[in-house]
Amino acid sequence: MSWEMMAVFIGSTIRLAAPLLLSATGELVSQRAGVLNMSLEGMMLTGAFAGALASWYTGNPLIGLLFGTLAALPVALLQAFFSITLKANQIVTGIGINILALGATTLAYREIFGSRSSEAIPGLSKWSPPVLRDIPLWGDQVFDQVWLLYLGGLIILLTALVMHRTALGLALHACGAEPRAVDKSGLSVARLRYLAVLFSGLMAGLAGCFISIGDIHTFTEGMTSGAGYLAIAAIIFGNWKLGRMVLACLLFGAAAALKFFLPAIGIQVPNALLIMLPYVLALIAVAGLIGRQTAPGSLAQPYSRS
Amino acid sequence: MSLSFLQRVPQPLLRPLIPLTAVLIALLFGVALVAATGASVSEALGAFAEGAWGSPYAIAASINRSLVFALVGIGFVLAERARLINVGGEGQIAVGGIAATAVSLYGGVADLPLGLAFILPLLAAALAGGLWGGLPGVLKVKAGTNEVISTLMLSFIGIWLLYWCVQSSALLRQPMSNSGTLPESLEIPSSTMLPFFFGDPSMPLHVGLPAVLVIGPLVALVLWRTLFGMHLRSVGLNQQAAHRAGMPIARTLILAMFIAGALGGLAGGFMLQGEQYSLKAGFSSGFGFDGLVVGLLARGSIAGVFAGALLFGFLRSGGIYMEMVAQVPSALVLVVQGVIILTLAAVTLINRRGEAV
Amino acid sequence: MEHSASAMHQSQQHAAKAGQPWLQLESIGKRFGSFQALQDVALQIRPGEIQCLLGENGAGKSTLCNLIFGVHEPTAGQMLLDGGVYQPQGPADAFAQGIAMVHQHFSLVSDLSVVDNLLLGQAHGFLRRGAMADRVARLAEQYGLQLDPHALISTLSVGERQRVEIVKCLMREPRLLVLDEPTAVLLPDEIDALLRVCRRVAAQGCSVLLVTHKLAEIKQVADRVTVLRGGRIVAHSEHPADELDALVQAMIQHAPDSPAPPAAAASRSTRLQDEVLQVDGLGVTDVQGVTRLDNFTLVLNRGEIIGVAGVEGNGQSELASVLSGMSSPSRGRFFINGEELSGASPQAVTRAGVGVVPEDRHATGCITDLSLAENIFLNRLHEFQRWGCLDRAAMRAAASELMRRFDVRAASVDSRFGGLSGGNQQKAVLARELTLRNLTCLIASQPTRGLDVGAVQAVYGHIRAARDQGVGVLLISSELDELLTVADRIVVLYRGRIMGSCPAQPDQRARIGAMMAGQTP
């Protein structure tokens, strides 16, 4: 096993982890504020499709990115409206939206693209930071990534900053832990939760765009194939902490990258097992086998002043 | 949105009215979508009808599918009574299919008399599904784990387990003669296939039908007339009071999840032995989630499960045919389903003030 | 609206000189539906004073505080602040006009720090934790509150959490601080610390309205005392230290227009020597380390009714919970007919012959969505099991019989339990518990709470009938009159400890009342 192979592996890990990182960050903020946003998958798919569509139509991937990100917002608004205002069951709502999004994007795709199913779409270009890319042997492999990833990294850092050091982040934290305290302090729980869900929609849109116009440069039906649920698994495995969640996403990305890596070094492991691994890890975490789980106290519980 | 007038409608009338309205709204939406895509509505609807109930074959296929949804839905309703939400139908079907395939092909049952050839694999399927559902039950009792998350994770694990089984020659994959050999299992022996109800291959309705027609009312019986059912409902309504009254909480919860999972596993067995005859990748392909939706639609009633299962069974068949003939993508059906779920989720609020569901 | 300390002080000194009360309540009434919670209440709060509001549970103290704090609006009378009309539209309004309240239930976020909790809703943009920590330190200095600004709430004791709530209030520089039963959850030295804080707060010009039922506190800090009973002011004292006994009497005495309790039943069964319930040093410490029950020792004999008196919140709930098998004691043991049952399951307790009428019927006593018959047999459904199924016909017949015997009024045995009136529900619960096959002991908590006169009498009748048949009854009630009517002996719980015991006779009333308020006899 050469350094080069290792570099390819690390690069693939990062690439495959990217959409998870983006969507999981948004979902973490939402869950921290108390809303379990199961429609992550649907939002990502919507973003992926809208981004691909706009990019193909205008020939400009940047417009695609913008459009894709914004397209996820109405879906997030729907989830927010149902979960926060109507106080409906958040899991049912999420699953419903996912099915709807799958159907709608597939339908729209067939309508618009028809039989031109694998037409190449103008995609986002890659970029690598100046010094790091020149590291011999593996600088190129590891650091030459779609520039959206680096933007995503920046957003994650900003999110961490906001969540831990600003009044907004404090309020969001409190919404998920003890919404009554937030209400008593004069802030609006509903408004804060709406904000959190919309943010998760934004990030999910970005994640979807990463998949369609960032990585693969095409759109296929249902192309997110469970990434949204995987992001939720990453949050669970990371025990709702941003740092640990990032590690979990990288871990899951590595598991996906192993699919190509292991055969290259002569080890045969069934693909399915590798794909299954993240879910097994999340299950182990949620069973409390790796330490106590501390989910936000008010997760998935609508708040009403009583 | 003041819908308080609904509170004056007599209860037995109100109950099915809500899901019916939701379905109607969604269907209208679907028809509107068909028109929007520029396809001929009459052609699309005609194809849909043809595929759903246009021939004895179609009807049989639709009902066969309904059976799968019904079982998952019944399991969901049972667990829901104990306030447990089982979203793991997909995985339970998958492991049920795996178990049924394994026993049919390699369990030495092909020559057994008295129908044991097809009954034993079904039992294996139910057992596998039961374990797949019981595990989240145990986790809930021992670690307080939210069963929505654990059943969801196990669902994906089950799906990928199935992939592994059909892709590995060491497991269930048919012997690979060349690299083009499809990743699926051998076809199960004919003795393990479910006999047809009418004995007629052109109407391939299998004996799963009477089975489900028995299981549904049986579960209702268990819920409303047995001690276990009493325990289950009490735990769901007020766990503290049930505890004070000496009811076995842990045992009830685990058993409820086991049964729900077993029904899902059995559904997988029906799919394998009644329709597909070999285990392929994508075996469960959304049936589990559809069954979940049927369970949600039913709002606690077994009769509601049957109605919803039939609806979805015919929707699916019609959708497939509609795609083949009228070129309207079957994804339309997904859209209709999504709208149904969301409409229902929104409408639950109104009912909350009327009755305790 | 922030007042600077000096401006506040000035206006209050001015008011003090003029002898004017700062907050005035005149003929205040509050009605909830058909229930009159407060009637004709007059209250005055002077600047810089500590006034105690004394009364039992249900007397209306919390309602009065909520009116002052703007949670509700009065249905009669008016409130005046500094001479002008005071009509707060909500707590935010009250805060803005200088009134702050510390509730019994805190609204703190456990996984955040003290500073973060204080910043919630007050900060904008970047959090200036250092500045807030300094502010906390200064307030701590000013009022004598010990608090670590960066500690996580989850690591704080209940007393420390209360301090955070107090600091939250003091930060807004209030002119009146209302404390609703603050010492219920505190350890003795924490109570002293709190009272010291109250004195400091008052000394700096902010008035304190302290709601309590404990005489010790009144003795220590009260400048004036007002006694509330049944929604009315029944006493007021400008020199509480000298008039403590009279105050206690006022707290527990009947309001003039409620009927005198019916004479105690003449017949008493001869007491047999069999001990039904033995409790030995029972202690309960909750998850936050607060001792709720301490060294509770008691012997209950057959055919005897022992009443456990005390204002609610002094350990009664914990006692009942342990004895019914719903929780395990932290220390000590108890025996039923010689069999140890400490930490046993509710099922085992029931099998041992213990009937339980719980304090909160809807929480643990019944399942409102099930039918009357199902609830009556909730803990012995298996007796009606035939081949796994329930023999519903037999159940209905048996339930009808019990319905008749216990006079439970309902449309039928299949009626939804939640649709029955409170009185009938309680009769059904009694029907269930009193017909246990091997019943030897009945534990009844607040059994007549919320019931009408007829139902109350029916409950007493059933309890007495059980006693007459040799059942030992432990009657936990915060209604002293009830215990004097029904019980043979009374023990008094105060802060989880038995203050004393005496026969349940009317001439013991004063003594019992004093014990209920924390006075050792």
C-alpha cells in the first residue's frame, strides 16, 4: 500500500463525506433547536435536482448552486410549518415530504430531461488551497476538491462560532433543551425554530448541489439514496456535538471510500457491509453502548405555552 | 381555520371521513399533475385502471401487493396502541425475505408434506422479522432508546444485509457462471411457492389472502378481547397507571415490537414465496414505507388498514401500468402518497380535540 | 426599563417618608369559571419591607402572586402602583414596572452555565460572558449570594439554582421581589442564607413578598404578615413575632361560613394487636440530593386510622409513592403483615394486601380512556382470563355489582372512565382498592380533594367501613378538619420529618397546627 493510494483514499473520504458534512451541520442546528427534521433526504434531493436543472438550463453552475440552495427552502418551510405551527408529528411529516420530494423530482426530471438521462451538466470546478496542494505525493489528491467543500468548511466553522458565542446560538440551544425558559425570557420559540429549520434547508440544498453539480455532474432519480438519513445517523453517533459529528461524517465517508480502497489493496469486503456500517455505528450509539446519549431534551416535541 | 363544526358530526362517521378526504385531495392533485405534464388525462387514467383492476391478473397482482401493505400496517397499528412507532417495516420485510429464501432453498423443506414446504419458510420469515422488531423493543426497555431511530437504522441495515446476501455467492447468490450473472438467489423450489387461491396461474392470487383475512381480525381480537391486548393498550394510554396496576410493562413493550416485526417479516415471506420467487436486490423497494403509510392512514383501526392497503396496492399496480402504457411516470404515485401523508398529518390536529386517538 | 439604583432608592425613600405603600391591592377578586379563588383581598406593600403571605395550599396564595405578577387579571377590585393604576398585561409588563417573581418551578436550562442562562433573552450579537460574570460577582457581593458564574446548572444544587433565579430577578433592579414558597426545597442552612438575602434585598430598598407556611421563617424576617384562607384575608399582623400563635390559628381555622365537620362516628372497633404496617426509618432523597422524607417511623394496627397531617409538599407524596411500590426508599424499610416490601413492585404491594388511593388519580390511579369496568378491575384483570381472552360478560356483571355497592353513578359499566364526575371516579377507585381479596391496609392520599360534599361523606363512610372490618388505614391529607373527623391518631409531617403525634381530637387542633407550621411542641 503506497502513500499515493493512502492519499487517494483520504481524498475520496473527504469527497464522499462532504454532502454529509453540509447537510448534517444544518440538521444539527435544527435538532439542537428541538425539531427533528426527517425530511433532510427530500430537501437534499430537491436541492440536487434544482441545482442540476438550473445549471443545465443556464450553462452556469454558479446559478445552479444558487437556485438549488434556494429551492430547498420551500421544502424546509413546509416541514417547519407542519412541525412548529401545526404541531404535527415530525417523523410522519418528514417521511411524507421525502416521499413527495422523491416523486416530484423524478416526475419533473422525466418531464424535462426525458430520455436524455445522462446528459452531462455543467458542474462546479475544483479548487485547492495554495500551499497544501503542493505537498509532494499526496497534496494534490487530498486537497484538490470541489470548492464547495471549502465553502462548506467555512460555513461549519461559522456555525460553530454562532452556536457557541452568540446570543442567537444560545437561544437556539435553549429552544431544544428547555423551550419554556426561552419563552419566559421573552423570545419566540417558534420564530427561532423556524430559523433553524430553514437553515437546515439551506445546508441540505447545498449538500444536494454538491452531489449533483459538484461531484457527479449529473442528476439521477433518487440520487441522494439515503444520504439524508445517514446525516441524521452521523448526528446521533456524534451525540449532537458539532465536533464529534464532523468526525462521524468523516468516518462514514471513509466507510464509503473503503469500497474502492480495499479492493485496490487486495482485501475483499462486500460493499453492502461497508454501506451498512454507518447505520450499525449509529445503532450502537443510540443503544447507549458507547456512553450516555444526550439528545436535546425537547427534541421532536412541539412547544406550546400552557 | 375553524373547523369546530366537525365536532358535531357523529363520531363513527367522522373517523373514516378524515383519511378519505385526505386521499381524495391527493388523488385530485395527482390528476391535476397528470394534466400538467401534458399527457392525456383520460389515457393516463385508462391505463391506470387497466393496470389496477383491468384483468383478473391485474386484480390478483394488486391484491397480492395489498397483502404486504396490510401486514406491515397491522403491525404498525398494534405497536402504535402501545405508543410505539415502528418505522422499520422495510428492514423487517428484507430479513423476512432473507430467512424465507434461505429456508426454501437450503432448509431441506422442499419435500415436506402437508404444505410444510411453504409454511416453514414463512415461519422463518416471521421469526426473523420478529427479532428485527424485538431488538428495538429491548433497546427501548433497557436503554430508553427511541424506537423510531432504532427501527429506522435497522431498516437500512436490513436492506443492505439483503444486498450482501444476494451479492455474495457464499450466501444466497445463485452460482455465478460468469461475471454477468445477476445478483439474485436461485429460484425457490415450486413446493415452497405459495399455492394459488384459485389454483389458476392466470389469477395468481395466493393463499396469503385468507391468511391476512384471518390475521387482521385476529389482531383486532387480541387488542380488544385478550389480557395481553388490555395490557398493551393500557401501557400505551398511561404507562404509570399500568405500572401501578401491576401490569408487566417491559414484557408487553418487547412483545408488541416483536409481533409488529414478525408481521413485517411475514410480509417479506409472502413477497418472496407468493410473487417474486427469488431474492433480488431491491426486494423490499419501498413496500415497507408504503406499509407504514397505510398504518398511519388507518389511525388505529384494522378495517382502516385493509382499506388503505387495498388503495395502495391498486395505486402501485395502476402506477406501473400507467408508466408502461401512457408514459406517465409511476413517480406520480409517490407524489400522491406524499400528499396523502402530509394532508393527514395536518388534519390530525382537528381530530385531537374531538377524540383521543 | 432600567432604573438606576439611586433613582429607585430615592423614589422609595420618598414614599417611605410619606408613609405610602408602594403597591396597593384593593378589594381584589379572582374568579376561574365558577370557582372563586380570591375574594375581597386587600394588601399593601411598603417599600423596603419584608411581608409574609401565610396560608395553606389552596388558600389562594399562588393566585394572588400571579395577579401581582401579571399572569392573570383580577376579576374585581384594582391594583395601584405608586399611586397610579397598575394593570400589567403580562409578566414582561410587571418586570418593566419593577415587579419580579421567583416561582417554585425554575425555568433554567440545565446544560448551560449560570452566565448563559442569565444572558438568554438579554444579550445581542456576541456573548459577553466575562462582563456578565463580573455583574454576577457584583450582585453576589451586594446581596450575599454565593454563586459560581461559570458552573453548569446541572451541577448546581436546588438552593444554588434558586439563587440563579433570584439573580435573574435582581438584575432587573426590581422594587418588589415575590418569592413563592422558596424554602420548600432547601436545606436548613440554605434557608438561613436565603433569608439573609431577603434582608439584604429589603435593606437596599426593594420590598419582598415572601409566600410561606413556615413559622420559623416568619419569625426570622417578617416585618408584617398577612394570612390567607379560602381566598380571603383572615388576619394581618404588624408585629408578627408577638402574635405567632394567633397567626397559626388563623391559618388553619375554618372560614366562618363553611359547615362544621360532622361529629366523629361513635363506633370504634376494638383494636387488635396485629400490626398491619410497620415503617422503620424510611427516608427518601431525590435526584437532586434534597431529602424529602427523613426517618419516618410508624406502626399501623388493624382497625385503626392514622392520619398524616401536614401542608402539601412536606414529604407526603414521597411517602405514598414508596409505600405503594412506585419508588424505592433511599433509606429504611417497611413491612406489611411482617413481610418486607421496601423497594418491591406495585404488583407485589397489591398482592400483599395493600390498597392504594393515589394522590393524583389521573396520573397513576386510573386510565381515563378505558371503561369503568376496566378501571375497577385494572389491577386484577387476569382474574377474568379464560383461554387468554377476557371474559367481558363476567367483568361487566362484577363491575355492576361493585357499582351498586359503592354507589358509583355512571351511564353504564362500559362508560368511559374520564366522563365520570370526580366523586364517582374516586368511588370507583375505592371500590377497586377496598375489594382486594386479602386487604389489610389502605393507603389513601388526599382522597377527598376536589370532591363535592356528598362524595366526601361517601368516601369517609367507606374508609370507616374498611376500618370497622379490620383494615388499617393510613390517611394522608392536608385538610386538618378531615383528619380530625376520621382519624384515630394524627402524626404531623413537616419537611419530611415527623414533628409529633397526638390523638385526633378537636382540642389538639392548636398543637397540630403549630406542628404543621414547623413549631416543635
